[in-house]
Amino acid sequence: MNTYIKFTVSLLACLLVGCNDDFMDRFPKTTINPEVSFQTTNDLELYTNTYYSKVSPEWFDYVCDNYVSYAESHSNNDMIRNAITPATVTGWSKDTWGDLRKYNYFLENVHRAEGDPAIINHHIGLTRVERAKWYYQMVIWYNDVPWYSRSLTDADEDLLFKKQDPRTLVVDSIMADLDFAVKHISEDMGNRTQFSKWYAYAIMARICLHEGTHRKYHTDLGLQNTANEYLRKAVEATTELMKSGLFGIDKTGGPELAYWQLFNGYDLSKSPEVILYKDYDQEARIMHSAGRYSFDWVANFSRSLMESYHSLTPDGKAVPFSTLPDYDKKTFVEVFENRDPRFRQTFMYPGYTVAGQTQPNRPNMNLGGYPVIKYMAGTIDQLAGGTQYTDLPYIRYAEMLLIRAEAKAELGELTQQDMDETINEIRSRVDMPPIILGQIVEDPQLKAQFPGITDLALLEIRRERRIKLVCENFRWEDLMRWKAGHLLEQVQEGIYVPEFGLIDVTGENTPTIGIYEDAESNPIPEEDRGNYTFYYLKGANGALNTFSLSNGTSGHIVINGEIGSRTFKQSQYYYWPIPVNQITLNPNLEQTIYWK
């Protein structure tokens, strides 16, 4: 295995495009002889095992309307702050293209191996699904990209300096890879930490939904007449997953714990919801930082996300939070009353106590006041960065049901049976009332977010997708494919503060946090101040501190640094520019659409 990992690393050093001959002459030569290294199916397995290094579950939504702000450097942050230009952007380098060469190198040499044709085709399928994933991410970023079906050498000057192929050609090639993969990858790899046919169907469903909706809403590409082709393919892929009978919504722990436990369990091997997961292990020192990092490290959830969770009425109905009286003036404690159970399994609720602590946690108002507990482990030894060993899902069946519902709705074919088999099945995990077509209560917030959508069922599916997949790094690309980038430039808000003074965040009517205009206006006696955490809107000489309140002396928390700093340039910001130095190296490359 180590030999093949080193072999893979050497391949990553080989650049595919944007190079001149002098630069190519400096590349190291591959030291592995393909005639020796591709002899048996065991050799193929050693090679494809290196693909698992890319299985890295996400536990954050990097820069979007799910968060009040994001305090670390990230390219998405740079984009909406107008800091991305062809001169400053990174990417399109050997690090970008190295994985493609790895996949193509395998496909060129796999014919040398002897053994069971089914096993050989299985490994070809694994490689082609990974190539499809890699290429579709490039399509998402750049729209048109050069398609290469083989690895290149410094003798392939015409190919090295070719221009981009059109999106349609590249996506057709991606679909050919996926069609082969779902037909030839083994159904059962022994456990759900390994790639299988069902993983390939899941990737197909994910890509097809994205492509279908992107073509539908980005009418400027002129591809909307082919959108349904991909939406139907997404439905077909999810049909195969449903027909397998292998997957279902994991309800272990009951309505009050089932959703949270899915992201904080120590053994996902038997979870019916998992299509692929990563098995973290304390003894093997394979650990992660999901809980510590997402809890209150760099961001807190937004009011917008909070309001996406349904409220429950006394007669057992689910209604939009924004239809409640004075919904926009509910305090931190009040917003948790009579809500979708998934809300308090995702947002830190009043009285939540961090493992090892004796007092309820006080949320950080400088981040907005809504900490994340979706991945927060329940034992003290997992609280430091890089010490958490809970298993994490990589691809879940719930996402497939969301894909199916959305594709059906976009096709105009959604039935009540479809809704029951998908969205309502997901909601049943926490005993949420089912959504009945024809009886959906219009959500003013959703209508404002997506003003062009009149289908209430589709809006409900988008809402459900948002809360179901939060912190799994889907939101940015969802907004991109829906052509809803306008939501990224909106300044997000945190908790509601009715007035300057002490507030209760524990639900015990015992204030623990004080918010005042400045330190001089704090009336709490000095000897009692140790009982509270204080925040001041202004510092010395009246300078603004981290946050303000939306109405001045009351309102929702707004991070001052976000005000006036967000921009989303329609059309242009749905894609990423190619670095100008790469176009200098390869003059045949054309700058990304809208960045020319």
C-alpha cells in the first residue's frame, strides 16, 4: 500500500495543461513500470485503495446564508467580498489536475492485468466514478474545461495546449463514466466504508440533479431544453437505490435523539441510512475536529436558518415559523418552543451543557448567538481539536430521497406518494407531521428567498433540504445551481435582543449574559459582574465593537464587519476565473464565461 501511495504522490506532480516545454522538462519521471505494477487484480486493488484518501466528510457550510458570518479565510468569502480576480485566484495548477492524471493513468494500464474480468471491470468502474466526480467539480467551477481521457506526457503538445471543450461534451463524457460504473462496480464490498455500486448510483443522482437544475435556471447557457434529461436520470438513480431494499432512514434513539446520533455515533456500520461513511478510531489515531470546529469556533447559525424549521401548533400541525405572531421578536429561549425536534438537535438549545462542564453553556454573542451542536461529541476527551472519534457519514440515503423529491418536483411529476416516500419519510424520523400536497401553508420567508418559484411543494423541498443537510457543505452549491446567489449578499442576523440589559439563555429565568451600549452604561455592581458575560456595542471613544443590534437599542445581532461588505455579481460569480498566469502559459485557454 505504501508503495502505491508514493506512486500516486509522484503522479500528482505531473501537470496536464497550462505548461510550456521548459517547465515540463523539469517534471520527475514515474518510477513505477506499468508492465510490472498492473499484473494482477490485487495490484488494481492496491491502486484503487488510494482513492479513499478523498473520502473526507464535511462538517461545515463554507460561507453562506446558514451562518451569521465566517471568521476564517476561505475562497467563498473572498468571492462575495470582491477579492477574487483572475490575477489573485488560485487553482488550475498541477495540484488541481494531478488526480485526473492518476485516474487516466490507471485506465490506460488496467488492460495489462490478468484475472477475473468482473473484478477488473469493478476497478475500472471505481476509477471512472472518481474521474466523473473530479470532472464535474471542474464543470461546476469553470463551466467549460478540456476533456482528457488519457494521461499526458511532455510529447503531447497539442493536447497540453488545447482549449476548453464545451460543457455539453464534458458532461456527456462524465455520464458515460457513471453509466459504466453503476453497471460494473460490485454491489457488496463487505462494509459501508468501501465503494460500491450504490455509491456510484448516489454520485450519479447527485451530479444529475445538479446538472439538471443548473441548466434549467441558468437559461443564459441555452441548455434548458436538455435539463429534464438529467433530472430524469437523477430519478432513475434514486429508484435503483430504493429498489435495493438496503437503505432507510435511521431512527435509532427516537425522535429526540435520532438525528443528532447519526452524526455522533461510534459505529455507523449497521446504520440503514449510510451509503458510505468514514470509520474514525481513537486507538488508530484516526480522528477529526467536527464538533469543536463547528460548535462556536468561527461561526454561528443564522436567524434565516433558524426560521426555516417548522413550528408545531397545539393541534399537531406543522406551520412556518414566520407565520407565528411576533415571530421576529422571539428571544433565544422562545424560539425553541414547539419546534421541529431536529432544531434542538442541530442548534444549541437553552440549558445545553458542554461535556465536563457543570453550568449551561453561554453562547458567543460575537458570533451571533446560535452555536452548532450537530457534531458536538458528548464526552470531554473529544472536545479539543483533532480528538473526536465519532464516525461520520459521507453519503446518506436521506440525501438521495431529497434528490428524488426535488427532481420529481422540477419535472412537474411530484405526487403525494412521492412526497410520502421521500420528504415525509425523512420527517418521520422525528415524528414531524407529513406534508400534504394541496394543504401546504405558504411560507413568506421562502417566497422572499426564491421569488421566482411558485410551486409551494418545491419550496418545501428546498426548505427541507436546507435543514436536513446543514453543515454538510451543500448550501453554497445549491444556491449556485438554483441561481440564487442574491442570498449570499444578504447580511445575516443572529439572536433577538429585546433591549439593553441582562438576558436569559438557559431557560431557567436566570440571566447570564449582559448586552449594553458601552461599559459606562452597565449598571451591574462591580462585585456582581463575575456572574455574567458582558458584551458592549461600543468601545473606547465610541468605536464600534464586533456587533450591533438591528434596531439600534434592540433587535437581532448583526456583525458590523458584514455590513456593506457582501456583493454577488450575477452571472459572473456563479463560476470561478482561471488564473491569468495559466492563460499566459497556454494562450489557447479562454477565460471562464463572464470573467473574460
